[in-house]
Amino acid sequence: MGQDNHLDITPTPQSLVQKNGHFTLNSKTSFAIGKNQRADLKKVAAYFQSKILYSTGYNLNIKNSGSSNAISLQIDKSLKIGNEGYQLTVTPKKVIVKAKTPQGIFYGMQSVMQLLPPQIESETIIDNVAWEIPCVEIKDEPAYGYRGMMLDVCRHFHDVEFVKKQLDIMAMFKMNYFHWHLTEGLGWRIEIKQYPRLAQIGGSVGKGEEQQGFYTQKEIQEIIEYASERNITVVPEIDMPGHAEAALSAYPELGCFGQPVEVPQHGFTQNIFCAGKEEVLHFLKNILDEVCAIFPSPYIHLGGDEAPKGNWDQCPDCRKRITTEGLKDSHDLQLWFSAQMANYLKSKGRKAIFWGDV
């Protein structure tokens, strides 16, 4: 095994050996995906066919086979690598990407793209570039199964196209989980059809121009599909019980005292979802029903951080809940509350994730 420091692939492959020569991509190059025309491999080929067309102007054909001047995508179940791993061989005549799964092929092709001149990532045709790939042998698979990035669109809202651009960059670097922070004191960014004021009011409680807006469920489904095409799972974060000021602005009766709340432009306040009222638990479970219907992710993040208990300590409903459930204090109450939500997600076949506070 050897590593050439002049070839930059991120993440660094487990094994990279550079050989003499290079493969030249040109208008006659094709994708070869095998005689059985696997639909999943054709989908991967079509993805990179589109990217290559944008920057080179070459519309590479997708064929059953190609003995030379081809990028060959091959599924090989016998490979001694994990399902996300790949083997890449570049010779002057051919590029061969092997993997056990189409996902591995996708990551192998990302390495091919990184070996090309950086102009390959342009979305406009670039002239006078030698589209050469150095001859290499690479064997690689991820060191970690969960490779994620979080985007907070609550404190600073971003449109659909911006989110898609982040997914493109994640795919380039073989990341596979997109943590989407969708609710916060400064903004509720996800449309909930049963409770429309959450987005209509909660989406515009911030004072800044960059803090206005929300995503319709149709837009969210568009982003989920876009991520899936890039082998990325979208994990939504729906904060509870804290960071609830935007939601409580829309539905103040969900707080301990039912009063209008102040939305902090920085930090957080004592205004969190009331854990003593049954209608609050019912409300949040209804939200999770819609979230689970939209997001296929096995994980749903429920926040749980920075939930001060001043209101809970004074709230008759919360005090009653502590007594009824045999809890010690309001800290125990948050653990009980979080367990209720986690168990509800479990009943729907999902797993809850929390921040370290819980």
C-alpha cells in the first residue's frame, strides 16, 4: 500500500497507489453498467453523467459494456469491503469502479470526480481544460457509519436551493446524514398541517430579515428526495420541551401559564412546553405523526437541551405531574417527558435522539 500526497481525495482513502499515466475523459467516453442494465447502477451513472455534462459539455452515453474509453461500474458481492466501500482502478484505457452496493459505486465515483481537475464541479461549461484522471488503485471504505452535518435554519433561514447546495457538498465528501434543525425559539420552519399557525406565525417571530420563512411539506419532501439521490438520510430536529418560544407564540396555551411569550433574539427563556398538561403531550405527538409521515429517517431528533425549569417549578400542572408519576423534581420531569416522546416514536418504528442534556 502507498499514499501519494499530491492526490487530494477527501476523506483520505485507506489505500491509494498512484501509477504511471492518466485516463483522458472526452466526448467519446461512456459509462458501462453491465449487460443486465441494473436500474440502480443506471441511476448512479445518470447522476454523474449530468454533473460531467454541466462542466465539460460531454454527454456520456450509458451502455451495457465498454472495453476501452469507458467508466465501468461493477457490482461485486465477493469484495472484502463493507457495503459503503469501493475499489477504484484507473488505467490509460479505462476507469473501473467496483463495490458491493450502488452506494459504494456512488462513493467511488465521487473519488473519480475529485481526481479530475476541480473545474469538474462547475455548473457551466469550462473550455480548455485537460480532463485527465491520474492512474491509481484505490481501496476505501468509511471509518464511521454515521457521517453527518447539521444545518440550523431557525436562527438563519435558508431557501430550498441553498439546502440542496449543502447536500451536493455533503455528497462530494461522502457524508450520509443531514441533521436539519427545523424548530427553535427564533423560528418554526416546518409546515404542520394540523397546526398551521406553527409555521405561519412561528416562522416569522424573529426580528431579522434572515429569520423569516418556513418550508412547506412539499418543499421538504423535495429536499428529502434530493438527499436520497445522494445517499443522504435527512434527520429532522423538532426541539422539545425547550427552545419553544416560536411555537408558544403561535399557541400560548401550550405553555405553563398560557400567556404570550417573549421571543429572545439570543439565547433562550423559561418559556418551554408544559409537561403537566395532557393536551401538550397530545399536541406534540400529533406533530410527530406528521414528521414521521414526511421523513423516512429511522432517527428523529427531539432536542432536549437548554430547558430551564423555572416555570415548571411554579406550574400547578407540572407539580401535579411530578407527584402523580412519583418523580423527584422538575429535572426528573424532563426525563419522564422525554421518555414519553421517545416511546411514542418507538411505537412508530423510529428512534429518538437527544442532546447530552437528556
